[in-house]
Amino acid sequence: RKQQEYDILGSQTLHDLRDAFYFSSDYEYDGQTRVESACMFIDGIFYSDLRSERSVDYAPELIKHLKDTNNSEITVREERSRSMGIRLFDIERI
């Protein structure tokens, strides 16, 4: 069942897409408490949201875990994450 749907232009960034996501947990306690760290995994590449000084790059630990578990269904194409500042039409297609 679809709960959210987004229209986004190729000229917009992954930051724009991430900012559009709504999570009820971001607003459960004392107003807006949106987590500042995030990453997306697209076609074997992690994209990290490091806009805030308090952001944590989760990608290195996730990449290590995926490599250590030798999951043949998931391919990690790069050892480091990229910025979510990339425009959608600049993401490589595989």
C-alpha cells in the first residue's frame, strides 16, 4: 500500500528528495526533531546527507557490513559515499 508519492525533476538533488520525505517519528515528542543524518543506497552507491555539522556518515559502516556478509544479491560499487547534493539526472545508470 502506497503511503507517500513524490514528483521530482531531474534537475533537483537527492537533498531535495530527502527533505520531501515525511516520517511521523520526526514529530512525535517535542516538535520537530528531524534526524540530520541520512543516506540512500542507489544502484550500488551510497549517497550521504552531510549538510549539518552534526551529521554522521553511516555509509562506511554499512559498506563494511555488506562486504563482510558477502550478500550476493547486493553489490557495492564504490567504497565511499557520494554527496546527496547530486542532481537526479547526474546519477549514473547501470
